Amino acid sequence: MNDATGRALPGLVLLGALFASAAAWAADVGADVAPRITVGGRLISTLDLGRAYGQGRDDEDTADVDVADSSLLVRFDKRLFDQSVGGAVLGLEFPDPDADFADTVYYHHVFAFLWDRNYRIELGRTKLRNYLVEFPTLRDDDLLWFTETTNGLSNSNTEEYQQFGNHLAVDLFAPRQYLAGTFYLAQRTETEDDGSVKDGFDVNGGGVQFQRTVPAALKFSGRVRQAGVGWDVQRVDVDGGAWKNAFVAGGVVNLTLDPADHWEAMAQAIYDLGAGDEGLGTVRTRALARSVSVVGAVNFRKSTFQLLRWKAGLTGAYKRYTQEGDGEWSVVPTFQYRLGDGVAAVAQYRYTGRSADLVRAVGFDREHRVQVGLTFDFEAGFNDYIGERQSILNLEHGFVR
């Protein structure tokens, strides 16, 4: 120990004691109760090898190391006077390589919340309620144009503009019946034709959802784990203002009730009425086109002593643009092997095919992509006097749990 360290150490000890006594005094008095703090994160890193085939153009080969959708989350919450819970979440993620802000991070969760047994309120930026079912792909945007109601206000390749936005969401629960009704107002990201974000604030969408969802602790108690319907509306900038309506239905069922060797199936359909008929040449016009998309998956989970060891899934998706008569489809087998708590080796292959005018718009009629890599996730809590309701990692795509 040098002299500087020897002089500083007593002061640090005294400072730590003062902080500890102050925290204890605040907890006793109750005037300044320290919040519970939950920290969670996920890193997904994959080696991506791709090949795309186009009509009248050269084939394109790609090789990338992809860390997109890796994220860090922090949640602060307190028990309130009426025994409800209030708090806030701050989260950031690394965007996809073709995002307009690829060299920075994206704050995908910045919202305040209030919940009790019978309700939940969220206000701020978070995941939009433009889907019902989560499919077993490596990343939540692997089948983005099939699984979620697309944003008719964005002409950017940035996938975060399709998934996240500011919203006010109110969930009402009937716990004994496992029923939930949701009402939300949303501000989706709106861009110029060149993909740059427009200035100003505007509530440009909303919707309702109604579903029955069995709690995770009881998910093997019956066949139907989730079933729901929803309606999503957007006010888009077409001919001075138009409404884009979409309807979604989906669910998850247990094919077996054995938690050790478990088969499950899931499906979702989106009927998008669109707004306008401007072809399929840009991201925005494809989002505004009338379409029907159907996604289905079968997933197998192998557990030992109630711990997931490995799982394999097969997801198929089809989308048809009904006015243009064009379509695209995708098949995605996925495999995950758990190496330990929070660490897994993953692999995925994705094939996508397109037809007619959609090929000319996108540039390729067939695409192959192979991904292999590792994932790491963690969660830690401090000052927990509330009791857990759900993991903070449930805010992220749930393929690792």
C-alpha cells in the first residue's frame, strides 16, 4: 500500500459508512425510499453468411459479424402508498448495419410505468403493440415484414422505426380468467422520402387488443397458452391524410404437456387494408399496400431438471400483396444449445423468395442466410422489497429463455 492509498482508504471507509447510515435512515423514515434496481442485458453475436440471387444482376455474397439487437436495460421501481408499483425503464440496443444511425446506439426503451394486479400503464418509447405472437427466430426482426404491422409513415430501412415508438398503453387484467384488454395511442416514427426523421410530435396511431394468456408458471397446465385478436390503425400522409387499418389474430398451443420434452406450435395472421395504391417500389409504399401475411412455427424444447438444455424451431411465413398480386415467403429453422446459465450456442438458416414486381423493387428473388454464434444474457437485482412480477428480459426477444 502506497502513502496515497493509505491516506485515501480511511476516508473512503468513512464515506461508505455515511452513505450506508443515510440509506438506512431514509428507509426507516420512509420519506426517501430507495428504489429497487434491476439490470439486465443480452449480447447476441453471429457470423452471417449470405447469398442473394437477382434477375438481370450479379449474385451478391455477404459475410458479416453481426451484434445487432444486443441490448442493456435498467429498471427502477418503487412500491407506492396503495401497494401498486411505479417506476421507469431505460434501455439501449445496437441497431442493424443498414440502419440510418448504424454508428450509434438506439434508445429503444425509455418509458415510465404503473402497475397493479388489475392494470398496467406505460408511457414513453417502447415496443409497439403491432403484433401478438413472438416466434422462435434468433432476432425479432428476422421476419419483420411478416410478423408485425408495418409502419406506413416510414421510408427508411431502419427496422427500429417499424418496431418501436412512443405510446400510451393501458392494459386491464382479469387475473382469474387470464384475460387482458389493451388500449393504446402511438406515435410512430415518421420520415421524409429520403428516410430522414421528420421534426415535431404527432399521435398518429392507436389500437386495441384482447387476449387470453396463461402465466408462465402454469404454461403446461392446458393446451391453449395464448389466443388473441387486435386492431391497429395509423394516420398516414397519403392524399392529405388517410387511415391504414390492420387486423391481427394469433395464438400459442401446447402440442404436449411434458415440460421435459415439450412441443409447442404458434401462428399469427395479419390482414392489412393498406392506404393508397402506389406499387411496391419503396419501403413506404410496401407498408401502405394491402396485404395478408401468415406466420406459423413449431418449436421443440428439451429440458433437464426444469432447465432448458436445447431447443429447435421451424418457422414458415408468407405474405401476399393482394392488389399487386405479388408475394414473398420465408422458411427459418433455428437451433439453440444452452452451454450454461445465460450462455448459448445458436444457429439459424433463412431462405426468402419473392415474385414479380416485388423482385424488381427489392432487387433479389432468392436470398439465403446462415447464422452461427453465441448469446449471453444476465439479470441482477438490488434492494428488492417488491417481489418479482416479470423478468426485465421479457422486454426483449425471448429466444434465450
